[in-house]
Amino acid sequence: MSLQSALEQKLAKRYEPSSSVQDNFRGKDITFITNKAGDPVTLYIGKRNPDGSIMGERYARKIQYAPDENTVLKSHWDLKGKVQRG
């Protein structure tokens, strides 16, 4: 299952480096983790538990940077599987 283009656009932005961001997207809870450049690299999407964890799916992003390390040349999100925490 691939990500919706609107969600991919949201995740194409830069955020605070090395942080975890909690948000909502079209009725689903999302949490994503950013790398040292501020690009989201791990995404959890589903339903948030009372402890803040998410039951749903986990995606990981592969990024290829330009030599200046500020420009993203290629980016791809891979579904890594279901996430269940109790």
C-alpha cells in the first residue's frame, strides 16, 4: 500500500531535526521521526493509544541526497508492516 500523494507532500517538508512529530491526517493519527536534516524518515499511521503509541502501519523512507546534502534527489516510502502495541 502506497502513501496518498497529499500525505507524501506533507512529509516532503522539513521539520525540526532529530525529533518526533505527532499530528493527524484525514482522520488518522500519525507520528513521524525526522533525521538530522529534518526530513521525515519513519512514519507510523493508524490509531493512537492512550500512551501515545500508534496501532497501525509503519513506513520507512529511503532518501538520496545531492552532494551538498541539503537537496533531496530521490525519495521513496516503503511499507514495513503492522505495528501493534498494547
